[in-house]
Amino acid sequence: MSLLTWLGLAPADGHAGDPDPIEALMRPLQALGPERARYLALFAFLLARVANVDFRVSDAELARMTRELVTWGRLPPEQAAAVALLAREQNQLTGATENFLAARELRDLASHDEKIAVLQSLFAVSAADDEITGAEEEVIREISRELVLTNDEYLWVRRQYREQRAVMKLGRPAPA
């Protein structure tokens, strides 16, 4: 749902000008059924949200998004790659208005264990280039709150990525 639709400001014909990015992400997932397709579209959109923090999704981040969709979404690699590319595009186009709405909707669809898996995937994507920036950490923390996970759960998952955190690399000598 676009922000204009959510606010009730879409034109009378029901179109806000831009298609719903989650609906667009669901198209290649239609064979999975509407509920599963929507869940995976939201998941992919949030992965792209983290990857796009610096307004650029690297090849490593895109590859990791694909791996997470294969692992957690149980998608075939070709389909996961297509969804990851589309998620990147949709987030770059509409992320500023859709990020919170997507997280809120996933919060309502996902089980607690699935939310923890989403958090782990977000860290995995941000660590794809072997450095989790402060900006990436902040967005992941924000998503964690939007998913209504506790601070302890956030810290537990973050601890698994200690070596990739940019803040932990400060003052260390560069590798030879």
C-alpha cells in the first residue's frame, strides 16, 4: 500500500500514481499463494532497506539478499535473484515512504522466530561487504523496534556480527 493510499489521499480511481512496491514484489512469487508471497515480498523489501542505507546496493549485498531469500524464503536461486533485484529497485524508488509500512505489516504477519530470522538476515546483508556501518546498525535497530523485538534480542543478534561492526574496527591496524 502506498503512503497516499494509507492516508486516504489516493485519487478516486484508487491509483496513487505509483504502484504498491510490495504488490510489484509479489508478482514473481504468485505461485506461492498470496500470504506467502506477501510475507516474502515484505522480507525482501526490508533486506533492500538495509542494503540501500548508503543509497547504493553493492553486488555483495545483492548476492547476500539472494542467499537470504534462498535460505529463509526457500526460493530457487534464480527466483531469489529476481526478487532481490526487484526489491532493490522498489526500495530505491519508494523506500522513503514505504519502509515503516512494510516493517509494520511484516510485524503483524511474522511469528517471533521469523522476526528473529529477519533480524539475522538484516545483519547478514549489512555485513556482506565485511563492514557494518553505523548507519546500517541504526536502520537495523529501527527495524528491530518496528518488529517489536526487545533490545536484548537485538543485542544478541548484533553480537554475532561483532567482527564486522565498523565501530569495533576503529583503532585496529589495517590488514597487511
